[in-house]
Amino acid sequence: MKTILNVIWLVLSGFWLFLGYLAAGVLLCITIIGIPFGIAAFRIGIYALWPFGYTTVERRDAGAPSCIGNVLWLILAGWWLALGHIVTGLLLCVTIIGIPFGIANFKLIPVSLFPLGREIVSTDKPFASSGW
């Protein structure tokens, strides 16, 4: 079932969201300071491309640097990536078939706003990397 949802997601919104994250990652990787943010954009872009079957968990070892990085991310790229998720989610919620995909878009908003200090894991083992 996850594969079917991911294929439909890919056609309806995943590919376009992935292109947005790819563009953000390339722009952020132009400078040396932006490389960690660009890597985060690529990581989230792959998650936005194929989200069903995966989730995000907070990393317990993330500290103040990830908090500062999240503020910079929000200013540089996070707000317009989140806006893309909001617009796409609202458009998908217009139809009954699109409602689950719209909800999935809304679930990606927190990750698009504050990606640092989070890890993408399989839903089969959501607590495996966090030490639970």
C-alpha cells in the first residue's frame, strides 16, 4: 500500500516539491557556510519525493547549534518551502481522493520549517535511531 501511495504522491506533488528542495539545496551549497543547509535540503527533498513509509524523529543529541541553524534555515529557505507545502496541500484537499495527500503535505510543514535536529526513519522502526 505504501508503494501505491508513494507513486500517486510522486505524480500529484512529490516531484514538484522535490524540485523545490533541489533548487534550495543548490542555492544554499553555493557558499561554504550554506553547505550543511544544502545537504539538509537534499535530505528532506528525498523524503518529500517518497514520504509514505517514513517519518521524522527528533535527535536527542541535537543541541544549540541545530537550534541556531533552524533559525537561519527558516530565514533562508524554510518559509517558502513551507509555503509550497501549504499551497500544494490546499490544492490536493479540494478532491476527496487528494485529502490524504494534502494531509501528508501538512505533515511535512514542520520538517520544512525546522529540519535540523531531526532524522528521517522508516515507520517500521521509528525509535531505532533515537535509542528507544
